[in-house]
Amino acid sequence: MIEEVTLTIDDVLVKAVKGISVLDAAVKSGICIPHLCHVPFLSDIGACRLCIVENVNNGKAKITTSCTLRVQEGMVIRANSEKVLKLRKNIAELLVAHAPNSRAIQDIAVRCGLKEVRYPFHNANCVLCGRCVRYCSEMWQGNAIGFVGRGKDRHVEYPFGKRPDTCKKCNSCVLYCPMSVTPCGEVMKTGEEHLCGKCDSQMAMAEKIPGACVWCETGKSFQCARYA
Amino acid sequence: MNSTNLETILEGRRSQPHQLIEVLQDVQDVYGYIPKDVMGIVAKELGVPLMEVFRVAKFYKAFTLKPRGKNVITICTGTACHVRGSQLLIDQVQGQLRLKPGDTTKDGLFTVECVNCVGACALGPVVVQNGSYSNHMTPGKLRRAIDKVQGKKKEESPHA
Ligand code: FES
Ligand code: FES
């Protein structure tokens, strides 16, 4: 039998199937929480931190990632409180500064209401969201790529740097990579990275009507015309 | 390469993915490093994806993927040892053996490595040579230790 629990997200009572994550519950009931590393039907690792929410317990609010938080009866979640919005904006800012060359990431920045980046830009080509890694191993049992190294040396690699036989050449790693969505206009060169700003109207809206929908399709966060 | 060694390491541990780290440790003990083809065999025998074996081997500093020299000199570059001058020790080996930390000499006699703290900060700078710890190291002491292994006699300088 499917058990259901009731929880409160942003003052709304939400019914959710026991065992799913708060992020899933929110998105299913139309409450938008931006997220990047979460892919439906894959395990969540909480890598991008965009989906943070406040989990209020006994009057104490704790910030956690909602994709790794399981729903519980009587939970109180604040997904769009001032504090969360501020933190989320900062996370988005760090993401754009690290890897601006992606429409997905630029869209996330707009969605989080970012108008200015205070950090130096790096033209990185990976944000370590782990979407490709998990898709490869969990969906296709390919185990062809994985995280190697740690700390600032962490990166995605083939074993011994060579494509292994287990790779099915399905191309899912590219398809699911947020960096594979090129920015509108042209690809930014090193030294001229910037916050896109082509969607001025969206930005203005994010400012004038905070929390307004930027057609990210409920937390999908970027309009890349593909599911996930 | 000795396949009987590998056989004994793997015995009783086949198809047990959770044994991965122990097996890799044993491999490291026997071979001195983790050879590429052994990783493939381990992956197959334990039922772990090769990627996972590679990831684990790369993650822990205790595992090396390159063959190591007979003598492993580990210089601590942790905070305490750093302020007590471990950089001088690194300069010393670099000058004497002509290699960068992490490398092995051509004759396969020495490997020099740096670690971040060996947990004996009060005794720094610490140098570990083949598992034995030396405290309060100085470039001079280190030079003599290396000379000793190389079998060089201390050359008496005529002006001494
Ligand atoms: S951390 Fe939750 S979606 Fe990335
Ligand atoms: S810093 Fe060298 S032992 Fe701790």
C-alpha cells in the first residue's frame, strides 16, 4: 500500500508519497525550487546546492538540500524565505562565475534573481554536478566515467583516461550535461565572460515581481527543451 | 608479475565488493604500487566496475599508481613542519636526487613524496624513510641519510 504523508511547504499543505524527496514533492505540487544536479529517477547526491530549503523543526530552522531530504509527516519547509533566497542567489552567483559558458547555468542565475557577479570568472567546462556520472552508471550500468581525484583536483574521467569497453556510446553524458547547452548568441571567450543579460525582460521581472515564473517549468531551471 | 601472489590476495574475497580497499592495500603491499592490469583483475574478481576501482585508487593518497623506488622518502609538509622548514628538506632532495616530489629516480632507488601531516607535529620537521620516522630533520641529516643508502662515503674535504 502506498503511504502518504502531509507536510507544509511555504505555508501550503502538500500530500506526498512516503519516501520521496522534498524537492520532488514540491515540484509535483507546483512549488518551484531551482535545481541542477537532480535528475528524476536517478539518485540524488546534493552536489549543486541550489535546491536548499529551510527545514523548520521545533522553531529551529536548518538549511539543507531538499533533493536529499525525505518527506516526513508534519514537516515544515520554507523554500522561498528571504534567507534561502539570499543563499541560493549566492550559490547561483558562484556557479555562473565558475562556468558561465552554458545557457542552463545562465538561466539558473536569472531564475535566482542574479543581476551582478562579484566573483572573478573562470571559463570552466564542468561544475561537477555529477549528472553524467550517475546517468551512465545508474541508467545504463555503463560505469564508463566517474569522479577522479579530490578537492580542487576532482574531475570527471574515464578509467585510465581511455574509453572503456563498458561504454555504450549512448551519448547520454553529453545530453545530460548542463554545459552542453550553449549560451544564446555565441560562446564566450576566456576573458570576456559575463552574466548573459540577453533575457533582460526576465531579469526585470525577477526583480519587480520576485519569485515570478521565468518559465523554467517548475524548477527544471533551464529551458533546454529536454526532459530532466 | 606474480599471479600466485594475486591469487592469495583474492582468495576468499571474490565477489565481495566491500573488500575493495583491503584488496588494494594488499596489492600495494606486495607490488609496491597498484599496476594497471591488476586493477582490471581485481575489478573483475570482486565484481566492482573498473571505474570504481580506479576512482578509489586515485582518491586515497596511500595508493600509488606508479612504480615506486626501493627507498621511499616521505617529507611532511604539514603546517607545523612547514614553518619549521620542510621546504629546505624538499630543496635538499631536489638538489641531491634531481627529482620533484612524487617522482622516482631513474635507477629506481628513491621515491620522494610529500604528505600533509603525519601526526607528530611537535617533532617536526618529520621525514619518514621506509616507514621509520625521523624527527627534527635538517638538510644535513637528510643528505647523510641519502648518501648512506647510495653507499657513498663521506668525502673528507681537504680544507676541513
Ligand atoms: S543539490 Fe539538490 S538538486 Fe543539486
Ligand atoms: S605537520 Fe608534520 S607531522 Fe604534523
